[in-house]
Amino acid sequence: ATGFTTRSDIGPARDANDPVDDRHAPPGKRTVGDQMKKNQTADDDDEDLNDTNYDEFNGYAGSLFSSGPYEKDDEEADAIYAALDKRMDERRKERREQREKEEIEKYRMERPKIQQQFSDLKRKLAEVTEEEWLSIPEVGDARNKRQRNPRYEKLTPVPDSFFAKHLQSGENHTTVDPRQTQFGGLNTPYPGGLNTPYPGGMTPGLMTPGTGELDMRKIGQARNTLMDMRLSQVSDSVSGQTVVDPKGYLTDLNSMIPTHGGDINDIKKARLLLKSVRETNPHHPPAWIASARLEEVTGKLQVARNLIMKGTEMCPKSEDVWLEAARLQPGDTAKAVVAQAVRHLPQSVRIYIRAAELETDIRAKKRVLRKALEHVPNSVRLWKAAVELEEPEDARIMLSRAVECCPTSVELWLALARLETYENARKVLNKARENIPTDRHIWITAAKLEEANGNTQMVEKIIDRAITSLRANGVEINREQWIQDAEECDKAGSVATCQAIMRAVIGIGIEEEDRKHTWMEDADSCVAHNALECARAIYAYALQVFPSKKSVWLRAAYFEKNHGTRESLEALLQRAVAHCPKAEVLWLMGAKSKWLAGDVPAARSILALAFQANPNSEEIWLAAVKLESENNEYERARRLLAKARSSAPTARVFMKSVKLEWVLGNIAAAQELCEEALKHYEDFPKLWMMKGQIEEQKELVEKAREAYNQGLKKCPHSIPLWLLLSRLEEKVGQLTRARAILEKSRLKNPKNPDLWLESVRLEYRAGLKNIANTLMAKALQECPNSGILWSEAIFLEARPQRKTKSVDALKKCEHDPHVLLAVAKLFWSERKITKAREWFHRTVKIDSDLGDAWAFFYKFELQHGTEEQQEEVRKRCENAEPRHGELWCDVSKDIENWQKKIGEILVLVAAKLKNPF
């Protein structure tokens, strides 16, 4: 048998070193196809032994041995060669650079720039005189005529005939050309050919009425119809005059032209519809009115008139049809129509009123209305129209008849009462009450009548009886309505009536626990409506109910201070302190009112009474001291402060003692008192500030610095102390130290806008605007809702960017007075005077305590306002008594200005301000 060899005999088909056959692997992972190709290309690249790549001196461009292994001795050899190259290069470097420099200079000499070529001529321009410069001829326009005078493309509207012609040319043909039949190709006997009896080719064309497509002929007709309609409408108006505006009629026509082709069809449809309504139901008035109005709108006024007159024949008892006919007819014809209407409808008030309106003569109007009243004596509308035309005496006679005919009309009774004498008016109102027992206005009028004639004691009784009577007749007492009536009485000058109404209704329908809150809201509402007597009555009633409530007394006192007289305020405060003797603020308001009026002894006596009621009260001690010091009674003030220090020692009492000695020039006594105070109240920052400022005033910088530093150890959260210390360092030229102090202060008091602001300003004053801007960005990140930072940021920006910044500021701090003030200054800088004034008003309204706003406002008015406006700002500022504001406090707290009044401080601050432009 022949032997055979098996797979196991010969072993695997591949050698162990053969590459793996993974042809089914992903393309990138294959070792047979892809990788082999890559390796081949790499070898080809390395060994490019082409003749073009051969050089006689260097040999082949690539390294012949690059495919061999790179060993350590190769690396050393390369390093040696590199070092040699570097050394050789250094030896030649200077010569090479010198040669390059010479070459560049030579090149520039041969080919200079245009700028260099003309530099000598440019220098000579300095010698050119103004006359020579002006005599240089203008450069001509080198463009050609077409470029210089471009002619705009003319667009001419295409005539309708053009469209019509082309529409016809685009129609489908319904016959076959006889020449085509000669060849017998098209005239087939089979159905479906072109000349078949079936209507295939005769589809509706563009000109046929069956389509909703464009029909130029119809559009042209519609346009002519519209023009005709519009012109006939304006030429034939209701009054019969021609009022065609020759320039504007075409413009007006545009508004009449339907926006789409369906409008004219709609009018036709409406006309048909209304015609069918009229024919099916000829006695239906709205159909005639609608038909007439449709024709009026489409401009066919005569058709409209004919239709409505037909309507009056078909519906003679319809008031609306007659009135429409009178409206559509011109003057005299309208009168005839109305006369006809009256014959058919003798009881129609509206027709009589229309008849009176058509008359131009007063006597004719009276005649018409009197005739009407004969037919319709119980019409209030006719009586009112007739009375309005009469003189007072005749009107009174007519009204006395009118109230007999219309006894339930309140208006007629009240009108009669107004025209009668006092006695008769009382009788009239009594009769009115009998006839109409459910109307409050009659009672209120009666009360006003009594008040007008001096019977104020009767007013209260009438209002009380009114409420009782109305309740007895089942009328619900609506508190809001009565308060509104009281406000109207207040505006009409009937004070007693308004107060009586308030007292009678203020307590109606309110829960006991809500009384105080509701009454205070009512009072505020009355003040907002300028009904001051109503508000006063509410406060008076509330004080009767809550005599021991300090808050109600305070609100009443502020109301009198803002809207009343000094006497009314003082009378109220006297009652207030009798009921609330422990309320220090009421005592102080009373004393201040007396002092401002110049009555110092009375103010002293009030404070003495206050001392008895509130022994050892710090507020009253300090008020007494202020009263004496303001009136130059310094010894008295000193004695009072000494007593206060012994009987009621507080940090504020000591501070005021130091301040008094300081402003009077007794520096040694002030320092002594300050030291004594600091032993007891070392955590009161104002004492440390005063100590440092006194040392600064004596120009003892080291001692001032020491005082501030000691103060900051005790009061590390006192922002003014940090600011004073940094400003002291800045003043002596230690900018770095000032910066360090502010950084330290910001670490101890994070998110404090005042410290950030001072840091920004420090850099700005030092001239480092970039750093100031960077700091401002950080500050706004940390305090995004700080108004003082945003207001500063607005003016740190360049002028074009300020407006954008102000918008951002208003988004973040809409109601912040500093931002509003910055916006006002921005408008001022742009010379937008009215807007600036408006924003200043807004600022001082939002925060009347900000002195800076008042000062800027006053300076603005000094430059752009009248004397009255300046005076108004000054008075408002004095009434507001501002106490805060950076620039304001700089002046007001300066010891030289300690006795200055608000108005004087305002002038001083305004004088120190710089213009915002």
C-alpha cells in the first residue's frame, strides 16, 4: 500500500517565526496586510537611494545607517560633533552678525521705504504758513461720470393690458392645427387623443369666472368702483358740504381699498343677505338700520338715506330707525324727519333730545324741550336738559315743578336745594328725605347746608340721624362709600361734615383687633388723596380709643408736623405727653417745636417736665445740653453734662462732653475727659476717633496713629476707625502702609463696601487707575448689591461706557439712593437738564436723609434752575434735616461748623462739590 503523510506527521503549516494570519481582525489591528504595508513604506522612506537624492560630497541625503541600532557610543559621538559645531558657530557669530547688519543697511540704502523718502519733506511742512496751506488746490474726483452720478434703477409699473395679453397667450388651445392633421399623426380614432370629444383640453383658463385665480379685468373694475365710491362719499357728507382734500384723498383711498379680493364680494354678499332679511321680515328695524349703515360704509350715502326712509315707513314705531334716519339726513331734512318721528312716537325721550340737539338757537332748544316735557313730564333726563338751559331764577321755578313730576330723582332735589335760600333749602331737603328715605346724599347735603350757615352743632346730629334712618330703611352702610363722601366734603371745604362722617362710620364693620391697623391705613390713604381733614379726624378718633398708644400719638404728631401748623402740633404734643409721659420722643418733639419757634424758656420748661417724668434719661439730658449749647449758654451746658456724668453716665454723655470742650477750644479739658471716658468705655469707637482727631489737629501724627491703633484693638469692627487710620497714613505719604491697613481691615470685616470703596479711591488718588479698576471689579463681585460701589464704578468708566454701567447698576440696585444720585449726575454731565432734575427729585424722595443728594441737587439748581427752584430745594432740605452722606458729614462734623444750621451747611457742601463733567 502506498504510504501517505498526515498533518500530524509534518507539523504546523507555518514556521514559529511566521507572522500571524489575522486577516479577519479590524483594519488597524491586522499584522498581515496593514502593518506590513506600513513597514514597507517606512523602509522605502528610510532608504531612498535614488540618483536625485545623491550628492558627490555628502552622499545620500538620508543616513545610510539609520535603520541600524542606536547605541551609547553613537550618542557620545553625536554629542561631540554637536559641541564642535556649537564652538565653531560661536567663533564665527560676531563676524556673521556684523556682515548681516551691513547687508541690511546696504539693502535699505538702495531700497528705502516711502515713509523715509518723504521724511525731509514732512519736516518742511512745519514751515508752511496757513495761507499756503489754504491755497493748496483740492484733489479732483478721478471717477468717471457714471460712478460720480449713479442713476438709480427705474422701475416702471407694468400696465394691466400687458398682463391681460400674456394671460390670453397662456390659455389652453381647444382645437388642433389643421396642418397637423395632414400627416395623420394626431387625428386618431381612439379616445384619448388630443381632438377627442372628452373635455380634457377645455379646462377653465385664467380668464374664466369659475376660478379663484387672478382676473385683471375685474381688479381694474373694482379699483374704478372704489375710487368712484370714495369720492362720492367725501363729496356728499351728512352736512351737505363738499370736503375733498385734493392732496390727501388718494392717501385716504388707500385705507378704503380692500386688503384682498374677497372684500368686494363680501359687500355684495352682505347686501344680498340684508335684502333677503328685509324682504322676509320688513317690520324688523335692525335689518333696515344695518342695510343703511352698510351703504354708508361703502360710500353710497343717498342709497343709505333712501333705505332708512323706507325703514321708517315699514317700522314707524321704532325709535332706533327714526334716530338713524335723523343721523343720516342733512340739517333741515333731519329736523323734518324728527318732527315726523315725534308724531309717531310722542313719548320718546331720545327723539326729543335729538330734536333739541338739531336746533342751533337756544330759544328753539328751550321750546322743543318744553314741548317734550308737556308730553313726557316724568323724564328726569328731559328736566335736566331743560334746566341746564335756564337762568338760575327760571331754573329754580322749573326744578320746583320737576321734583313734583319726578319725586324720586335725588339729583333734581339736590339741584333745587342748591338754588333755594337756607330756609327753603331745609324744607326741600326734608321733603326729599320723605320721598327718598334710602339715599345718603340728601342727608350729607343737609349737613353741608347747616355747616355753611354756621350750625356746626347740628352737623353731628344730622349725620348720626342719617345712619340710624338709613339702617331703619334697610340700607347697608358701606364704609368705603361714606369715607369717599367725606373726602369729597373735605375738598369742597365742609370740614365739620367731613369730620362728622368720619367719626360716624370709621368704626363700622371692623374687628376690634384690626382697628388700629385699619385706621392708620385709612389715614395714610386720606393723606395720599389730599384729604387732610379726614386724616386729622381719623387720628383724633383713634387717639380717643387708644389714648395710651405711643405709636398713634407719634403718627399723629408727624402728620401735624408735615401738614399742620406749629400751634396744632404743640397742642397735640401737650395732650400726647399727658397720656404717654414715658415717651421721650414726644417730649423732645414738643421742646424742639418751641425752640424752633424761638421760645427757649418754654422749651426748657418742657424738658424740665420731661426730666420729672423720665429721670436720668440720656436722650432728655442730651436734648437739654443741645438746647443750651445752641443758644450759646455754654456754662449751663457744661453744668448739665457734669450732672449727667454723675447721675446717668453713658458713653454718649461722655462723648458729648468731650465734643463740647473740643468745639469751644478747650483741647486739654477735652483730652482729659476723653481719657477718663476711655477708662470706662474703651469699646466705644467714637471716643477713640475723637482722641485721634484731636491729636491730628495738634499735628501729632505718632500719637494719632497710636490712638487709632489702640482703638482698633478694642473695636476691630469699627469701619470709620480703619478709614481714619488709612487716611492718616496716606496724608503722611505712607501709601504702602495705608494699602496694607485697608487690606487688613477687609480681612477682619469681609463684604464691607465702605472699605472696598476706600481701597479703590486710594489707588485712584495715587494715579493707579488700572489697579483701581481691578479692585472695583473684585469689590463688585464681593458686594454685588452695594449702591455706593456701583455709583463709584459708573464714574470710573470712560465717558462712552458710563451709560451702560449705569443700566447695570440700576438692575442690581434699583432703589438705592447712591445709584439714583449717580444717574442724576450722569444726566447732568450730558446736559439733559429735565431728566437730571427728575432723577434728583427721585433720589431725595427715596432717601431724604442723604445730605450728599441734597447738596448735588442744590448745586444743580444753582447752575440750571430759577431762584424759586433753588429756594424750594433749600427749604425741603431744611425740613428733611439730613444727617448722613460722606461729603455732608465732612462739613457738618467739622468742629468749625458745629453751630451751623442745615441751610448753611447745604450751601457750604454745594460750594465744595465739583461739577460731574
